Amino acid sequence: MNDELQNFLDELRSRISIADVIGQKVKLTKRGREYTGLCPFHHEKTPSFTINESKGFYHCFGCGAHGDIVRFLMDSEGLPFIEAVKKLADKVGMQLPAFSKESQEQSQKRKSLYEIMDMAAAFFEKNLRLPIGAKGLAYFKNKRGLSDEIIQKFRLGYAPNNNGLKALLISKGISESEMAELGLIAVPEDKNRSSHDFFRDRVMIPIMDKQGHIIAFGGRILDDGQPKYLNSPETPIFNKRRILYNMTHAREPAYAQKRLIICEGYMDVIALDSFGFHYATAPLGTALTEEQIIEAWKVCPTPTLCFDGDGAGIKAAIRSIDRVLPILRAGYSVNYIFLKEKKDPDELLHTLGPAVFEQYLQHAKPLVDILWHKCKMNKDTDTPEQKALIEKETFEEVGKIKDVQIRNYYAQEMKKRIYYAFGKGASPVTENKHPATRHTNNKNGNSNRQSATHYHLVKKPPLTNLDLRNIIAAMILYPELIGKYEERLTAFEIDRSPMARILNEMIEINQNEERPDSEILLEKIKLNFAAEIGDLWELNMYRQQKSSMLDLKQQIDSSLNNIQLKQIDADIKECVKLMQSQPENLNELNARYAQLVKERNALLLADA
């Protein structure tokens, strides 16, 4: 960062209170020299978000969010660095300097393009109110039921079929090359034909970026011609993959209410806004992209995707799953609603009212439900082979999730759903029946539990079949891991299952051979467990993802640590209860409690 920029930022921070800016989005309480509140970057019930006014930074002890006033604006509103600085500078009347000749020229060029697009929008707006645009105004008011206020808010207009825009821009000194660069005119390949307005005889919907600059247009035809909607081509200021329509208006209410709707079209967004749903957006004539999902997450961690309930809507929802799964991260996902009776949001709002749409939002389905529906949709489940195919395809879908922790949770959830749907495999919930918890009968025939302290000294945390499958797949891919975890796994209770027998055989092979090769190890296991290995989808998943041994080791360590922590937490709670009910064993229980806390701290430190 150059000195000029650093000096400007220092001056900017000195003029603006970080508590005032954050206080516009977060309810703050002053405590001594600091302010506290609920963190805006993750869901919490107890405040862990603090602001240090004197030092000019915020910090969340819950999710680790940290930064200064510029960082807060970037993260909370999804702004690039310079845009965030400019917005803060505008608040206090500071002029953002040009930090280099090149950036000044680029900035001036972009500003010029914005000005041309604004001229075009004003031209379309004006024509909507003239006799030539009467049918366009009638379409918005009579067919769509839009008020003058909404028409003005969204800067709706009409493009006549008379090359009027081209003539206006030429009169303002705008060259045809600039018009063509912005997609405002079409230039025929036939050099004998002159250029003409790109949008003709269409109602016009301006597309804005997050700062409110007009960067493109969408035009809807008023008769039965095709295409029904025509969008601006990509230009130096318009990339349709990155932009969500109406984010400029939806961003603030979406952030405040932690709600964002992503529907299918412009008019759905405008209709939702007119009925009070001010946090609606839409992609721009294409399927939802990864970039657009990430933009949505900047203002709402779980946006709701709204689709028509017809076949096309279902297909669009299914396609969206492929976009979302690979980029899922902790705390960020999507929900789904499907409007019945083949209605889009515009039709539903006008026929059934906003209360019905609100009910749809209240009962939105999570991504995991739609993924499960996708995997079993239109498939026969009468035969074992078909059930096996559904299971195979389900875990192939789960394998698309790159985040290891989320992928593991999805795998657990899908295992449970497959069990309840098809009755396959062991119950997802198993009772821990460790010998230390058994009851015995005394001479009088009464049932007595074995020593409570003995129970705590010998109880092992259970290792689920899913955990074991992940470990075995990793060991097959990297046999070096067998020796690393052979001793540690003895600390866990493992049910008698084919996977447990595979693990024992792998350990035996590893003991008899110095360094077994992965393929040789696999072939030896298949001699006795061909069916089980064929069903080990985790192995194929790790291969497809090209998982490194370090990644898999970290995954196993984290999983085993979490299992042990849960068991230790349960043991600590019971130990505390026994301290109260068995004062005669207090010394022994105190020692046990201290040991459990020590073990817990060691695990937390290892997992940090």
C-alpha cells in the first residue's frame, strides 16, 4: 500500500466512528471502553461481537471475524475495497484521490460508460410516458399492476422502434463504437446496412450493479415475438455471471432481515418488491452461477431459491444443486420453495396475496431435502438392485462437496435416509452396551450397577460404521496410515461388522509386510471382502478428489478427536452428578474429574 493511500485511510478512520457505522446494522451495548452486540457474520444468541472504538477495530470471539471499518463494509455489503473506501469517504465529504495515472484513466473511462448507460435509461423512461410508449405503460400498469412509485423505483421504460436512442446519443457526442461497446446498438455484418438500436419495441428494465450504476438492460417484447426477453451482451462493465438483478435495492433489507429470495425473472422480482418483499433478486437470463451464489452469501447465509412448481422449475432447481454443492461452506447453504398450480411469484401474489407467499417462505426446504429428492426422483425402488443404484448415485452426489466436514455430515444424513427408506444396513442410532454398564444380580436378586468410577475408567467412545468406512478408505489409498492409527483405534469401541473385520485384516497385512502397496493391499482385502470393498464409495471419492495423505490424516484426526471429546464431555457431566450423590467416593471422583479435564484440554489443543 503506497503512502498516499495509507495517509488517506488514516484520515478517513479518524473522521468516522466505527461504532456509528456498525451500529447502523448491529444493536450495540456500551460496556466500559467497548461496545458489544450479536455478531452480524454468524448466527448467535449470546453476544460475542465487540468493538474497540479507540483502536478502531471489531472482533468476534465466536466466528473470528476481525477488521477495521473498511473491512466491515466490505464483508457486510459485499463491496470491493475501493468501493467501500469511497462509500465511507462520501459520508464525510472526502474526495477519493487518484492513486496512479492508470487508475485515474480507467476510472474516468468507467465513469464515462456509466454516464452513457444512464442517458439510455433516461431516454427509455421518458418514452414510456410519451404517446409512443403508451402500450408499454399499459403493460406495466394494467397487466402487471405496478404503481407509479414502483415504475420510478426500478426506472422502467420503453424502447421505440425508430432508432431514437442512437440519434440521441450521437447528438450528445457519443460515437457508434462506444454505443456498440455497451450493447446499445447492433452493427450488421453487411457493411451496406447501417447500425440500429439493439432494443426495439420493448419495455425496458435497467440492470444495476451494487452501487446503483446502470450497467445493462433487459427488454421484454410486448407481442408474441421471440425472444420474449432480450438482455444486453457482456460489456466492459457488465458480466452477467456475477450480477444478481436488483441487488442494489435488495442488499440492505436482505442483510437486515437475513432473508434473500432468488427467483427466476425480472418481473417476479419487481412484483415481490411491490408486495413488500424488498429482498428479491434474480439471475440474468441464465442458470444460477457459482459467482451469483457467492454474491448472495455476502448478504444472507441461506438465500431461498424460488422456482415455479412445473417441470421446468423442478429441472432448474436440480441444476442449481450442481452449482451449490461444490462451494458449500460451514454456515452457508440455500433453501428452496416451489410454487404450486404452475404459478410464478407475480401470478401468485396477484391471485392469492402476499400472506400465501410468506407461508411458502416459512416452509422452505433445505438443500439436503432437495438433494435426496433428486437422487430418488422418478426411480423404481422395488428391487435391491435399484435401491443399490440410488445409494450409489446419492453418495456420488455427496462426493461433489469439497468441504470435508460438510461432506461427512451429508454422508451421515444420507445414510440415515437410506436406512429409513429402504431398511438397509445397521440402524443409524445404536445403543452403547459396553460391559462396564451392565447390571448384575446380588444374592438377594436385586440389580446393582457396577462401580460408577470403574465405568468411567474403562468406557470407550463408539466408532460409527461411517467413521470406520472413511478411515479404511484412507488407509487403502495410503497404507502408511495403518501403522499410524493401529494403536489409537484400540481406544474406541468398534461394533462387530464387516468393516471392523476389514480393519483387522489390514492391520495383520501391515504387520506381515513392511510397506504394502496400495493396489496390492486392495487386492488382498478383496479376496475375502469383495462385495464390501465394491460398496466402499468413499475410496472412489478420495481418488476423484485427489485427496492427499495430509488432508486425510487431518480429517481422521479431527473426526476421532470430536468423538472422544463428546464422550469426555458426557463423562464429565456424569462425574459431576456422582460427586453430588456419592460423597463417600469424592476423592476418587475428584481425581477422575481432573483427569477428564486434562484429557479434554489435550484434545482441544491437538485439534486447534
